[in-house]
Amino acid sequence: MAPVENNQEAVPDDAVRDSAEVRRWDLLRYGVATGLGLVGLGAINSRKPANAVVPDAGPVAEPTIPGVLDLYINEGYLKMVDDTLVYHRGFGERPTEARDPRPSLALTPAVFNATGEVVFSRSYPLNAALPPAGVPAPYKADPVNPGQYYIRRNYWASYFPQRVIIAETGSRLRFRIYNRLAKPHEFVLHGAGLDGGDATTGPIAPGSMAWLELDAPAPGTYIYSDPTNAPVERVLGLFGALLVIDPAFAWDVVPGRASFERQWVWICHAIDPEWARIEAAGGTVDPRTTRAVPRYFTLNGRSGFESLGLTKDPVLNLAAQEETLIAGYPRQLDVRKFGEGAEAGTLRGGQLVRMINPGLVAHQMHFHGNHLWTIRRDNVNFPRHDAFVSADGHIVVQQWEDVVELDPMSHKDCVIPLKRPPDAIDPVWFARTSDWQYPMHCHAEPSQTAAGGMYPGGLVAHWTLKGPAS
Ligand SMILES: [Cu+2]
């Protein structure tokens, strides 16, 4: 793994201008650290990249600045699970035009680390071992529980889907947001500002750039979105998630509590092609008169057989396995004990699932096999005892959940135990020779479809209890 993206290959400015070899992508990712990094902020605006146009390469990214993450508000068309092209907007990592066959509408995961760098990496912690195909290998057999395993504590990295930004505790978040579209847009980190308020650029005029700087908020999960004409711009694709992680507790849900083997981020979304069509034609959707009718439902940007990693594209399948399809070796545990140590170097924890819903459908995430232990909602720790009902009618207490409710603009942290399912009787459990896979589907049934009917082409996944290790 090379978590720091090749800072050594920084390209001097003149070379950038002259070289047809260096594409805008390289500019954005590599053109930073030593060469361009010497430029002060004040000089940036004079460094117009107009001469750096590479034939057929489209618009060119601004020269990057160390420690600053650039986001480009772009538009383009994305292929849905039924091959329909639907107009989208998004916070991209490079400037692209609407007709680009591969528009940049989402960010490759990026990390603001505590030493002031921006590191593009699909995995975190940056120096941790990568789980093969996303699956942490066991530490060793559990001698007391045949067919089960001890797992490694504080060892495996996790893979993250597109749109995820990670900030280490103590880091300074510095963004430049470029609005490349014809209407005003805004970048808001919900709840990440002072005293739990929003951190926002304010409206960004068409063709303009805005800065946003803030200290990393408390460890937790934060949605970012464009709240303009809510929920329209968000539904069109202007959303993502920020995770704040204390590197000293990188395997704890909350510092000092609830250790996990690895974590998963599940970002749910719903797409309305009619809203997209109106906006693509230059109109503005009025969500009160043109009611939302979502027809595509995604989990980490994929639906149906693509979300399940069952395509003919091995690259796409692997990405789904690494980012979405929860898997692990069985371990004997009581997940409510929050990662008890079985012996030195081992852990009997589960895996953390951060479910995040920037969409507009209330999801009901249903796991077969094992129940999940829900511990937090919207960065509020659930108590272990003394349950109560919140003002919005939700039961607030740590609990086993068969179906995890996930409201729009809400997020929940749950632990999936990866243990022997309670209905697996001995003759079945000890006859195991292969992986056991269990469905995860949403009980808001329309979300299981695509294009108004194709079933199960929507928000689906599965999770795997690995078979006996060889
Ligand atoms: Cu079910």
C-alpha cells in the first residue's frame, strides 16, 4: 500500500504547462508537494492554468496546495443499473464537463491527517494492513470454540467508498470549492461547525471558488451536502460524508469504547430521473409541486447486481467487496461487551457499520443471519440503560436491531457481530464447509427496485460469515 500519493513526483509548474504527458488528473494528485507547494496562497490566482490545456483532456485542475482539498462542483451523466443515463451533479475531484464520458462527480476518499497533509487513500488507517478483498484474516483458531477464531486487535485497515473524507483529530480541514455550474451552489458540513452548527462556504456564485477552513470537529460522522433548494441539489448528487477519527483510537467507535475489527461506511441514496431531467434542461425543480419519485436506489453508489459484486467487471466486483459487502470469520463474542480481549493481541469484537443517509427515503435496513447492536445515532451515544423516547419518537437505548431505521439526513453506528447465527444448530454449524452469505435488503420495498420495477435492482447488499479457514 502506498497511502501517500507519490509526493516525490511533484511536477514543476513550467513542466506542467509544457508537458502533454501530464493530464489534469496527475496535476491534481501529484502536482503538489514540493514544487507548487512553494507558492503562497496569494499567488495562486495569478497562476491561471490556461496554457496547460492538454488536447482532448478537458478542463484543467487548479494547481493544488499542500493540505488543501479541492472539490469541483461538476455535472454529468451516470449510468444506472439498467444502463439508463441520468443527469447528476456532484462534488468531484477534478473539473469535468457535462459531456465527459467519465465525469468526476464524487471524490476518491481523502484523509486530512494530523500533520497537515491531504492524502488520497481508499483505506484507513494509512499504514495498517489491507484486508484481502476487504476480509480481515483471522489471528488464530479459538481453542475453546471449534470452528471459530480470534481476530486481530488494532491491525486491519478499512476500505472506504467514494465521497468519504476522513479527518484525524487535531487536523485542520481546508477546502477550496469550485462552482463550475450555472447556478449558485454551497458546500455545508452539517453539524461540524462551532457548537454543533453547520460549517458552510455560503452560496458560491457560478464560476467562483470559495474557501472553507475549520478544525476537525469531535470524532464521529458528518454529512456534507449542498442545501440549496433542499432537497433538490442533494438528490441530484451533491452529498458525501466526513468521518472524524482519533488516530489514537482508530479502531474504536468512540475513543476508548467499542473496539471493532474493521469498519464499513454505507452511504444510501435515491435518484429521481425526472428532477434530473428538469434540471439538465436548465429548469429549477420546485419540490413542493414536482414531488419526488425516486426510481434508483444506491448503496455506496451502486445498485442491484452491481452492489452485490456480481457483474462481469472484476474491478467493480472487487470494489464492492472491499467497500460494501461485509465479511469476516466467525468469532465467539457478546458484542455488548464492546470488544473484550480474549488474550493478548486478540479481540472478540465485531465490525462497525456506519450507515449514512443523505438521500430522501426513510430506509429500513434489514439484515438476515444476525442482528446488529445499535450504539449511536447522529453522533449521540445511546445509553446502555434507562431507555427513553426522543422528541421525534425514536427509542434511545443501545439495542439489538433486526431492521435498522435510517431517516433522511441521519446516520447510525451499529456493530455487526460476525458470530454464529443463533439459529445455526450444532449439526448444521459443524457441517460447514463454505462461506455463508446472508442478504441485507431495505424493507422500504420500492428501494429494492430500479426504473420503477426491476427487482432486486435497488439498495441491496449481503454479508458473509466466512467458512473454515484453510
Ligand atoms: Cu429480509
